[in-house]
Amino acid sequence: MSTLKGKTLFITGASRGIGYAIGLRAARDGANIVIAAKTADPHPKLPGTIHSAAADFEKAGGKALPLTVDVRNEDNIQAAVAEAVKVFGGIDICVNNASAIQLTGTLETEPKRFDLMFGVNVRGTYMTSRACLPHLVKGKNPHILNLSPPLSMQAKWFKNHVAYTMAKYGMSMCVLGMAEEFRDQGVAVNALWPRTTIATAAVNMLGGEDMMNASRTPDIMADAAHVILTSDSRKTTGNFFIDDQVLEGAGVKDLDKYAVVKGAKLIPDFFIE
């Protein structure tokens, strides 16, 4: 399988960034994209809404269903999944992309920020997967893909931002457990993480133009996700993939095309040696 044509993807946080890029790549195949995100109206500081993303996906050749969803709210999730099934007849792929970040130490991380990261990253991923799974098990070649890092119990990944690390690792622990839980039912559950920082609004807020210019574009994550999501779900599960390794394994030799600035020294992302 090399195409997502006719497949229905439920993507959280697909109004911008990596989630948007994954949706756009699938739309070019003729996929149906459920855009489950919070931004229904233009944000003063962030690009894109669920409606602008839907317009782009349909222009690219796919079908789009923009839905306002707060992944911290299970009623929102259940209603969105029900609407997706009503419109498209089922769900083939769940992409847990929505995520909250704050890179602060223990004393600087206020309870509301801690709760936000755990509510979006861990609870949102778990509940979205849970809501999609009854439909995924009925599908052909079903996948769950979490945008989360490989698990590593080295203290250096925790010491500067323990709350954020725990929240992202919670998403990865969902991969570890659900891959085995649903292996016999043919549902693939994998993680994907970038080798380098990716030029998104979050990276721009963290490091500004300098960090953006030392990053790769979201297209590298979208192309890597496409390789994973078109693979055999019974043979490709329980993996913690890194974007450039996936593409190299698929025969892609020119990774320079993904650099924001050609020839720039790229910044490694968190959780990558």
C-alpha cells in the first residue's frame, strides 16, 4: 500500500504545524481528514484555523471535516468521533498530534501548566485513542500514530523540564501498552519523533528566527508519517520511529530539501542522542 486514498484520518491539532502537514500530505492522496483542533477563529499569534486547514486539504484533493475539539474534554472527543463516523463511515487512522509544552523546572511549573500538559498530552492521547479504537478494529490496515519521543530513563531528559518530559513520555507509554494490547486485532500503534527541531509556531516561540532557521520543515514529519501509515499494520507496530530514519529506510536520499535554510547546522530535538 502506497496511498491513503479513501482512508479517514482523525488528526488532533491539525490546524497548524506538524498535524496540518500530515493532513495535507494525506489529502494529496485523496484521503478524508478530520481536523480535531481548538482554533475555530483566527488566533492573534498563531497561524491557521480548522476552517483554513479544511480549505487547504480540499484544494489538495482530499475531503475535510473541521471540528472544534478540546482533547481534554472526553465529550468533545466522543462527539467528534461520532460525527466523523457519520460523515465518512468510519475511522482508519488516528494521529495524536495535539500537545502542550512548557520547558520549566519544578518550581517554575505552575499547577495549571502541569495540568494543561497532562490534560492535552497524556489524557488527550489516551482518550482520543480510546474513542477511535472501536472503529479502528473494524477497519483495513488501521493505525494509531502518536507524535511522541522514544522512551529513555536517563536523568538528563528530565532534570530541566520534568513535567513536560513526563507528559510526552505518557504519550509514548500509550504506544508501548496499546501496541501489545491491540496487536492481535491488527491495529498498529507507533510513535514518530523528529531528529531535529521542526519549524512550527511552538519552535518559533521557544527560539525565534534563529531556531527556526536551524530547523527542518514539517514536511519531513508528514512524509515519514505517510510511510508509516501506508505500511502493513500487522507488521509495523510498537515502534518509536525517528523521521529521517523512516525516510532513509524508504529510500529517500535527499534530506537537505527539508532544511529551512539549506546547509544550516541543524538543532537536535529533545530526547534524541
